[in-house]
Amino acid sequence: MLVYYLRSSNKVLQMTITISKVAKVLGINVETVRFYERRGLITQPSKPEVGYRHYPSDTVNRIRFIKRSQELGFTLDEIANLLSLNDRPCSQVQELAEHKLSAVKEKMVDLQRLEKALNGLLVQCSNNEDENHCPIIESLQP
């Protein structure tokens, strides 16, 4: 983990890094950072007169939050909502998480139903003696 702060005469100076280093540190593509900027998930730093834009550690941490939320199955719209709830009561965040959990449970039921259907079709295939007739293809016909 990188440390982005330096002490100098009793002040804490925040170090910044370029977009390519942000991408490298986080294991993402530079275009991902730009995409998050276009979506309004992170703020694009102002362009200096000379050189490259520099991203503060807060932006790096925000991208980590975004990536971790995506790993948990949140969409970018849901993540934007989570980020906007950062300074709100926990109950609002909890409500969003409960809604997401409900959607995940519904998806699991659908996937279990699909698994059962596919298992049944595979059993039919393994018992099928007619090479010109496929139970899976037949089940997909209207």
C-alpha cells in the first residue's frame, strides 16, 4: 500500500500521482479512470499549465471504493448513490444494501431454476439414442 502524505514543517502535504500511476497502483486501465470521470464518480483534476494532471490520494481511495463495490455486485449507478450517501445516516445506506440483497436473492432463485432445467435437459441428452434429435435444441424451439 502506498502512503500519500508527507510531513513538512508541521504541515501534512498530500502527494499526488499521475493518471498512469493511479491506473498502475490500482491494476486498472487509464481509460477506466477517464470513464469514472465522465460518469461523475470521480473529479478530474485541473490541468496545470505544464505537465500532467495529478490525482490526490482521496481519488485513489474513491476508485478503490468503486472497484470493491463492483466486486460486491453493485452497478455504477448504485455506487454513485452509495457515494452520495457517504455523509448521510447509516439507515439510508442500509436500505440500499437491503434492496441489493433482495435482488441478489431473486437472481439466485432464477439461477437455481436454470440449473434444474439444464440438469434435466442434460439427463435427457445422456438418455437420447437418436443422434438426429437433440432434447436441448427441441426445448428451445417455439
